[in-house]
Amino acid sequence: MLKIRLSMGGVKKRPIYKIVIADSRFPRDGRFIEKLGFYNPLLPKDKKERIGIEEKRVKHWLSKGAQPTTRVARILGELGMMPMPAKGNNPQKAIPKKDRKKEAKAEAPKAEAKKEAPKAEAKKEAPKEAKKEAPKEAKKEAPKEAKKEKVK
């Protein structure tokens, strides 16, 4: 399948992208069929030098069945060459990545607990567990106290 996508160039911390037509199986910065333009994300949105594109060639490849990636579709939508794609709904985007992981870990045990034990079984098992744990704790505490007395 043919894709209209971005191919990254430039130097560290200063990317410049080529807008290319390539087979979807090729690597991002690898072989491509034709260069259709460029995109410089570091420039302000109002500058003309931010995006340069050959409209005739893009229309030609779109008519041949090439599919733009989401980023390229937005670029083409801003230029008016195709309809602007719908915005995605990502409510997690505003939350820092560290906090997202913490929330996911906290929700996972809750979901597993609900699936594992129905309420009736949980009520029956709870008293048995409490009785078993109490004697074990008492036994463990007694030897520690005896050792402390010997050391003094």
C-alpha cells in the first residue's frame, strides 16, 4: 500500500521532515518513490517556509490510491487540499506519563478483585482467614521479645 508520510531529516533536536510517497513496508527514513515537499515544525505556523508541497503531485498520488498518514492528512487539511481529519479523543493526553502508569496499576487490581471472588464467597472466606492470621502473628512476636531480653 502506498502512503504519503513524513521522512525525518535534520540534526539532533532540530528535525526537518520530507513529505514523501513510499510503500508502507519500507522504513520511515528509508527508500521512497518520490519527494512531494517538506515540513519544518520549528517555524511558526504563520510562516510560508514552514510547509512546502507540490500540490499537483499530491493530487496525482491521492487519485492513484495513496493514503496519507494522520499528520500528513492534517497538513493537507490546513492547506485545503483535502478535508481536515476529525480530532481524536484522548483524555489521557493532559495527564503526565508517570501519573498515567500509576493510575493504570491502581485500577488493575480493583478490576481483578471484582472478577475473582463473588460477594457470597468473599463473606464465607473472610472470617477463616482472620482466624488463621491471628495465631501466626502472636507466635512471631513472642520469640523477638525473648531475644531482646537475652541481648540486654
